[in-house]
Amino acid sequence: MKRLLVITLLLGCAGAQHAARSTPVPGPAAAPAQAPRAPPAPQIAAETGASGTVGSRTPLGTSAPDANAPAPAPGTGAPGATAARPAAPPPVAFVSAVAAFEENRLDEAKQLFDSVPESDPYRAAARYNLGVIAERQGDLPSAERAYREALSVLPDYPRALLNLSRILRVQGKAAEALPLYESALQRPGRSGDPALLNGLAAAQRSAGQREQAEATARRVLARSRDDAEAYRTLALCALDQGNPRLAELYALTARKRAGKDASIANTLGLIYLKLDERPRALAELQRALALDPSFAPAHLNLGALALSSRDYATAEKSFSRALALEPWSKDAALFRAWALDGLRAQDPRRGPEAGAAFEKVLAFQPGDPEATCGAGFGYGADRSSYDRALPFLEKCLELGGTSQERQAAEARLKTIQAVLAAAAAQKKEPQPGEGEVESKGEVQGSGGSGQAEDGSSVPPQ
């Protein structure tokens, strides 16, 4: 059951999440009856793609799907069937949907985009925007489906392809994106498209094809020596190989080309962490958020820094922000739960909150031992949620673990069962006046004191 907590490596060029490495760091001390073990804080190893460059999450407006991708001829939808950008204005439903999105009326926008008919030239843009909305709502399967639908309407649609690739990488399916990129790059005029090549490099690296990712990045630089994203990919590949100084050189080169790119600052933050230069790492992560306050990976990494320093309050705030920006992030959900667990060790009244956070992790990973046990110990920290703790602690014991973990779970379970049994017994005992009858104005007792004995009272928590 025991495994290392890691921050997932957010790879590539387009805000994807990826596989990771970590080194355990001692966590907070906790009473054996309170938690199965102290949660180890991760070594930070998270990265994401360029903010707003590859795979934009901003919905399209009332223009054609993409300036470089003409809309299909009405009524055809056949691969390669294209026409000039639609001269006619977009349908009313499309315009209204964009307005609803901008006002954060997402459900209304979704219905309106969904109503754009198949024959309409804006059909591909409508499906694309449905994907954007699904992402915003944390529904990755629906986002994937919508982007695929947009590509089925308009195969030569780079925006949809880039977003689909990012969604696939987030879901651990990077390999599925590779043939999509290869097909897109074979289209007329697309073989040297830097956005597609950078996206391909990100997908290759996510799929474990580091050498191919490097080659693709150099292919971009052969055409444009000033492509910051390609340099950043090389920096990440160097970091993968355990060469942080070379990674720093590439990242600083990328910064010279795109000094206001939050992802480059985030990359440098990770590099300085590898070099054990925490003040510089902190400064870079803070810079990333100054450049883009909505850059979720920087929030995630700052939270991990705080968690490793046992600053649980700051960690919880950072992870909460990351989770609000990316509701699908299993990492943000898990680490927020651990931050709350640290606060629970300091104040048992935070226990139910920690338990609820671990329970949310189980929605991502049903049956996960750490989340199951964490929920049990969280709920079990406060008397108000003892009843919710029982099934999680029982399941925790079923899932196994070390002898120390089992001992802690068994001890907590027995304590809670004893408290609940005592409370139930107390409720069944006669209270003063219960069962008595009035006779001639006098109250006749049953001979007992009517007071619960000390042994049946609820023990102090």
C-alpha cells in the first residue's frame, strides 16, 4: 500500500500532464492512532507547456474555425473538402453561445454550441468550443470526444488537434496522439508547421520517446532559430537525462526569445530545484504566476514546495487554486488532501475536511489504498464524522499495507467503534423521569438514580 507521492511530470508544449520521478522527504509527525504514516512530500518534478501557445483553451469567437484552416464546404464534411472562409455571418446560436461562454454560463453555451447543425460551416468551431467547455468543467472524456468530432468535420484543424493531443497526454494516452500529428504534418503546407512539430515533440516525450522528441525540436530550430518552445523542449529533455546545467542553458535561451512565457519560468523553477537552489526555484515559480496567474502547474509546484517545508496552510491554498484551474488534475486533488491531512494532525477539527478531500481522490482512483486510508483517518480525527470513517478504515485494513499501518488502522477503528457503542448504549439507558408514573401528585421513581454510570458515558476524545 505504501508508495511514494509524486508530482506528475507535466510534460511537453501544451499544458499536458505526464509521468514523473520523485524522492521521498520526511513528512509531518502524527500520532499512530491518527494516521497510518506521515505523508512524504514530493520532490517537485512538474512541467507544462507554453501558456496560450499550443492548445489554446480560449473559445473561438465568431470567426471561422482557424485562420489557417478553411471551413468545409456546407453539406460535405468530407476529408479534404474545403472552401474559402465562410462569407456568411455565423449562426445566431453560435454568436449567442460565445456570449454565454464569456459570461461563464457554460451549460447554456454548451446547449447552444450543440445546436449548430452539421451542415453549418461553423460546425467544426462549435464542436471545438464544446471541447473547451468540457475542459473547463473537468470532463476530459467529453472534451476528447468533442475535439475528435471537430476533426472529423474539419480534418485540417490544428487547434482541435493540439487540444486533443494535450487531453490525450493528460489521460496518459500520449501514444494515441502521435499518428494524428504524423497525419496532419503530411497535409499540403503543413510539413514544417512549428505548432504541429512542437506538439509532436511534446507527445513523443510524453510517450517516452525522448530521442525522437529532441530530433523533432531540432527540426523546428532548423527552420526557426528563435522558436522558444523548441528550446524549452530541449531543456526538458536535458532535465530528463539528469543534466540540469544543460537544461538551464536551453531554458535561458528560450527566455531570451520569449521572456514573458510563464512555462519557461516554471521550467527554470524545476531546473533550480534539481540543482537544490530552492530560493531561485521559488523566485522562478513566483515569476511564472506573476506572468500568468492562471498557470496551474506553477500553483501545483509552489504547493509542493510548501508541502515539503510542512507549510500545510500555504500548500493547501496553492493546491486548491491548481484544482480550481484544472478540475481533472489527480495530482492537485491528492496533494491537496495531504496538505489538509497535515493540518488535521495539527487540529483534529480539520479531519473531516481532509477525509472529504481524500474521498474526492477516490473519484479519480477508485480503491486507491492511500486515499482510502487517508479518508478513514481524516474522518476518524473528529467525533462528528466517526460514522463516515468506519467503512474507509475497514476497507483500509482489507487493502493490506505494512504492519505499522495496519496497527494504526486497527487501533483507530477500535477506538471509534468503542465510542459509538458507548454512545448507543447511553441512549438506551433510562433517563431521569423516564418510565415513571404520577400518583396523587407525587412522582414515583423506579428505585434507580436515573443517572448513567461512568462506564457508559462517551469517553473524552
